[in-house]
Amino acid sequence: MALSKGNLAVEKYAVEESTSPPEAVVSAEPTRSPARSPTELQIGLEAKWLPPSLPWYGAGIGLVLAVGWNRYLSQQLRQYRGREVPYQAVLDAIPDFLVRVGVDGHYRELRVPDRDFALFSSADLTGKALADVLPKDLADQHLHYLDQALKTGELQVFEQTLLVGDRVQQEEIRVIKSGDDEALFMIREISDRKQAEAALQQKLQQEKALYLVVQAIRNSLDLATIFATATAETVRLLPGVNCCGVVQHLPERHVWKIIDRACSEPELLAWVGLEVSESGNPFSDQLKQLQVVRVPDTSKIRDEANKSTAEVIPGAWLMIPLVIENQLWGSLSLSTPQPFDWPNSLVDLVQTIAHQLEVAIQQAQLYQQVEQEKQKLLQSQKALIQAQQMAQMGNWEIDVATGQTTASDNLFRIFGLDPTPSVDLAEAMVSFIHPDDRPQLEQALFQAMTVGTPYEIDLRFFKADGSIGHLETRAEAACDQQGQVVKVFGTSLEISDRIQTAAQLKHDALHDGLTRLANRTLLTERLDLSLRRAKRHLDYQFAVLFLDLDNFKVVNDSLGHLVGDELLLAVAALLKQMIREVDLAARLGGDEFVVLLDGIDESKEAVRVAERILAALESPFPIANREIFVGASIGIVIGATDYEYAENLLRDADLAMYRSKQSGRGQYTVFDPVMHLKAVQRLQIESDLRTALECGQFVLYYQPVFYLESRTLRGFEALIRWQHPQQGVILPTEFIGIAEETGLIEPIGEWVLRSACEQLAQWQSRFPAQSLQVSVNLSVKQLKSSLLPKLDALLMAYLIEPGCLILEVTESMLVENVEATVKLLEQVKKRGVHISLDDFGTGYSSLSYLHKLPLNALKIDRAFVSCAEGFTEPDTRNRLIAESIIALSNLLELNAVAEGIETAEQLEWLKKLGCEAGQGYFFSPPVSAEQASKILSEHSCPC
């Protein structure tokens, strides 16, 4: 798309939000009569002279005009100065281009700042529409910000990047509502600011990377590690550099040897160990004079010493001399795969790295020297070993005969003292030691000076500035030939940083990294302490509150983990406010918290704390400009002497918490031992369920369904039973819920459907004249899985007659995705399978979806049919509900099937209401397949 004006062509443009870096660029180049597409913008100024210009700036694209055009605009502006004298000074001070645009998207006025370039005049643009002046997509963009400014009244800000000639120009555009029907566009060039920001950001990133390189180099005293780290980090720091090596000068052999090298390509590492002669080597001569060697192009090397090396390491080289104690040690050498002119800025940066490498090498060499000296001294004299062990620490000795103490200067500095003869170090050491540690030091010194007992102790001491430090002090005695102690040699190392680090590590090991509350380890220690105290003091009581935030996952999934972390911090702060100093709040992980109430007077105190926490959580937390509500479920355990381990307390509190969640959330539950028993039983059932299918422990029972009027057999409902090898027959109410939670309900449901179809096929073959239906209950997992292919396979395998198989679904299975469920059930019905809505009236009964479902029957739940003890018919409320369901089924032309018929009175009552069929113990309990076959053969009701 091109914007043409005079001899100007704008080829490409981009307008972007100020929060995103500009990507598109506007380029302005002179052209003659460019070919114009339908989207090109035509601007004509008739007879007015227009010099070559840049893209128009008024609504987001700057068009820089000549100085002559600026004079013309200045003349036009004078006409307004008389009328706008109070505002002219303010306007003149504004360095921005100002454009008024009406709500209809038409230009009203243009103001140009007094500079050496100008914009189109107001006369040229006044009355024109944005869409007439700008390309469509750009006009739409500006109209969007105009609309937002007028609607919200808020300042709209965005940026754009232009290419004016060979210069990139960046601009900031601000749109503000200036009247009921207009907005003011203010345009300012920000190229210099953006360049400065980019330069500063680049410098900060470079300094940060350099800091990491320096830290990596200085964090080791092993030369091999130092070299490997320095070279690798330098290659990582400097893009374009493919190799960095440490080259050591070996003057005794007159060679330079590559001792370590890091490369972006692994195959280049093979040149470690390569030696280059210093004879006839101009680069060697430069390095010996401590000069930086820059080789922009190795193909131009002519000396024989480096020519062969250039063949295997082509490109460009940079060599920085490494100087240790004023002696040339070697060089830090870099290479690029292509010729490269090394700029001074890059050389300065590499010299900084080289200087740090020099310091690290020197420290490592000193360290190696100390270690070597230690080994030598260990082989010679024990006294010298003690003196040299602390070469980098403070060392001292005491002459036992005279009591005179001598020490190194560094020991004085540890105490913050000047190493002057006027200072009595012995007196200073004793007086500066912490009063609580002095007896230990005095006793150790006495033993060393009298009987030669060595010691190693840690002491606290006061520095000259009043701060507290830590010393690790070691001492050994030297004896004469008679075995008498003559001197005591000692070393003192300040270990304040180590102590502080150890304390921090210990704190971190016992506290949660996010909330800084106690973690599981510290909580367990405190719980064990409380358990021991409870056994020693029978009147001592404590309580444990286990909290789990309700719907915390929703916050994480919708607002992100950062907001979730802020919420956890807010909850942690709330818990600390709710408890006493002696209590403990802990986070176990995720959204689980535990509160230990220590030394309570009665168990009701724990309940009151739980109630206060729940009440406080009813108020929202202000996080990320939102008000976030979160509740909690709390389990409470009162500490008792029958608990042996902290884990058991947490286990029971967790069980109580889950009972709260099952009861509706936002509640607290006090632990009852029955909960643990049920949990153990549940765990056993879950374990046994996993083998029940494989071992064939499931069996189907069949409860007959009869037509109420004729009492003739209509069919059976297939009901699963679990023949447990130890517990006997287990009813589905005891294991179906667990099967649903563990996912085992799907294979169990498939087994039930397959077994029922197989039995139905056998009955149809054995009793061909009998019109028989078998009902099978479906689980929600079966609806969500591939039901139709499995159903087709069963219908084909057993050749079941249409209308003989009934699938029963419950209301709760339908509400999650009604539309999808309706479509699925329609496909089921097309296969000749009937559908019955089970337990109607107990779930989410709604006429809004009931008429959509492709149902054949409604089953009336036993709750509306059963009678209270001592009565022969249901109460009035249940009677009315049952009557309504039967009436509804008649209106929808559905069969009504009643469950739980137990008396003749119930039967007669349901017949009068028009209920077609029913089942219950009045007719027959669920029976085995063999007993069901007997009922079929008799063609009669067992009642």
C-alpha cells in the first residue's frame, strides 16, 4: 500500500500500541508518478507549492515539509493569535503536532510546532475524513482510538515507527477527548528517547552478563574450572564469537600452548593442546610488550609461525595479554569464523574479562601454593603446619613462660583494630569475646598452656564497631624435650558469613519458600513436641486445624499462578493474624495449611479459631486490581495421649477436612475416630475393586418389573452385586461411589451392559413368545466415552430384538452438557434401544430439558412411593409429587414406572393414578438369573 504526495511515496507503515515494540517500518523515498492501487491515498494541494516531504504526521504518519511551508502556516496562525492570546503562549510551548478530529472522523484543525519542518496546513485537511486521507487499515486504527477516547474520556497512547529517507523515526501519539464531539491528536517524535533507552538497556544487559561471567570466574580456586568457566561464559556473552581460549606462554619451551578452549561447535574443541612457536611470531612479540593483538582477517597472515594455525582456525583473532605479578602469563584469545574488525568497545569488554581472569589465576595459584606448602609442612614439622594452615587467616602464639602474645596483622583486622604495638591483643581478645563464651575460651587456654590439650572452638565476639561476629579458633601446644608446654600456637578464622548462611539454610529448610510459614518438617517437630508434652502433663491440651482452600484451582486456572501465589500469601498473613505467638501456622504445599494451637484450655477454643478464620475468609482479598473470594474447609483434631506420631494427627485432621468438603465446603468438622475406620474400609474396598473384575466377583441380580393393572411380567432391571470372598455379597451403594472416583466405573459398567445383553439374548431364545425388556443403568463415564460403538457391537453380537433393551440414565448425568447428551441419546434410540429417566424428581428436574430428551419412560423414585413406619400410603407431599410425575408422563406420552412398591395399598394407589408398571419387594426382591428364569417360565407374579 502506498501513500503518494508530490514526489513522495510511503511504501509501508505500522501503528502499534506503546506496550509492544514496533515491528513495521515506514519508508519514504522520492518517486515520480507512482502506480496507485485502490487503497492508495491521494492528497492534492492544487496550486500551492509543496516541497518533497515525509509521510503525513497528523493522525499517526508524519509528513515533514520544507521551511517555506512552515512560513506559510505561521502566517495562517497569526490570524488566530489575536483571538487566542491567553492560550497562544501555552500552545507555542508544546513541541507536539496537534490535530483536532471530530466524532465523524473528519479533520477540524491542525497546529504545527515552530521547528525547521512543518505539517500540512489546517486549510488542506479541514473537513476531510480520515478515510479520505489515510489507507483504510490505518484510518480504521485511528478511528478506533478516536472512538475509545470519546467513549471513555481516557487518554489513549500508541507508538509508530517510520523510515524517513535513511533514518528511522519513532513517534508517540496521544489521543484525548477535547470536546463532546471531538478529540485532540498530539504527535511527538521520540526517536532520541527510544535510542537512548535501547542503548541503556543493551548496556545493562551487557553489564549483567559480564557480572555473571566475573562471578563464574571468581567462584572457584581450581584453575581447570576457572579456565573452562571463563571461556564458556565468554562465548555465551559475546554473540558472533565462536571460540574463546586460554593460551599459556611457556618461555622455557619458547611456545604458546592452548590449555583450554570453549567453542559454540564441539568439533572445534580438538585444538586444545595446540602449540604455536614464539620464534618469528609477530603476535608473540606484541603480547610480550603487553599489547592487544587484533587480527581482522587470518587469511592475510603471512608469517610461518601463525599461518598453519590460521588454516585450522580461520576467521578473525583477538588476543588479550594476561599478566600475573607484572609477568606475562599468557593470553585470552577469541576467534570468529569470518573476518571481523574488532571494535574498541568489544576489546574493552574482553580486557575487563581478562583482568578478572588474571585475578582468579593469581588467587588460584596462591591457593595451590598454600596447599602445596601445607603438604610439605605436614611432612616436616607439626608446628610449621599449625602456623601455615591459616595463611589466609589470623594466627597467633603465646609464650607460656612470659605470657607474651604475638599475632598476625590479619587477626587485628578481624577484631576491627589497627595492628599497632600499643594494642594488647591478649587483653583485647578476652574483652572482645562474648561474655557467655569467655569461660569456654579461658578453660581451653588453661588446658592448652598447662597440659598441652589442643582445642577447636567457635566463639562469638564484638567487633570494634559493635557488631557481633563469629570465630573458629584452633590451638595446639608445643612442648620442649622434657614435655613441658612452652608455646601455644593458634589460628582464628572469622566464620560470620558461614554461620549466617547456615542459619539461613536452616531457616529455609524449616519454612515454606513462598509464604515463609513453617513447612511440614518444622510442623512435624512441633507436633512431636506437643505429643511428648501431652504425655508428661495430663492437663496440657493442643489442637490441629487442617485448612484446604475451596476452589483455589479455579483462581490458578483463570487468573494465573502469580495471582494464585498472591492469594496464598494473603491467606498466610491472615492465619498469622488469627493465632497467638505460641501457636504455629504452616503450609504443607499447594493450598493446604495447618494451624497448631498450643496450650489451649478447652477444645472449644479450636472451634472458635476455626469460626474466626471462616468468617474472615468471607471478605474478599484485593489482589491484582480484583476482589478475590476464597473459602476454606477445615478439619479439627484435638490432641490426645493416644496419638503416637505427628503423621497420625495430620492424617486425621485431613480426614476431617475432607468430611467438611463433602458436607458442602466452607465448614469445619471435628475429627471422630469413626472417620478413620471408614477411611480404612474405603481404602480396602478400593484395593479389592481392582481385582474384582479380573477374578469374576461381580454378578447380576434381576428385579422383576410388572404391569400394575394385569400383574403380568414386563421385564427385569439388572442390578449388580459384588460377591466378596471375605465379606460376602456387597450392595452397589457401598462401592459404586468409590468406583466412580477411581475411574473403575467405566469397565464395571461395560461388564454390566454386556452381561445383561447376554442374559437377555438367552431369555429371548428360551422364551420366544414372551415379550421381555431388561433395564440397565448407565454411568456418566459411559455417556462420555465411546458408548455408540460398544452398543452397536453388543446389539450385533447378541441379536437383541428392538425395544427389548432399556438404558436408564439419571437426571444428574444430563445437566453437564444437555445438548450433547440429547444428541447421543437420539442416536441410541434410533438403534431401537429404549431410554428411561431413573429416579425422576430427586435430581435437577427441569421441564426445560425434559421435553427435549428422547425418552420412553419416567421412573418414580422410591422416596415418593415408600411409606413412613406405621402407614400404608405415602405422606401427602410425596403423594402429590408422585401424582405430578405420573400426570407429566401422561402429558409427554411416556410410560411411568414406580420403584419401591412394598404394600398392596401402594399398588392400588398407583393403579388409580394411572401408573403403568412398577417394581418392589411387594412383587419380588432382586433375584439371581436362575430364579428370574423360573419366574419367566411360570408367567406369573410371585406375589
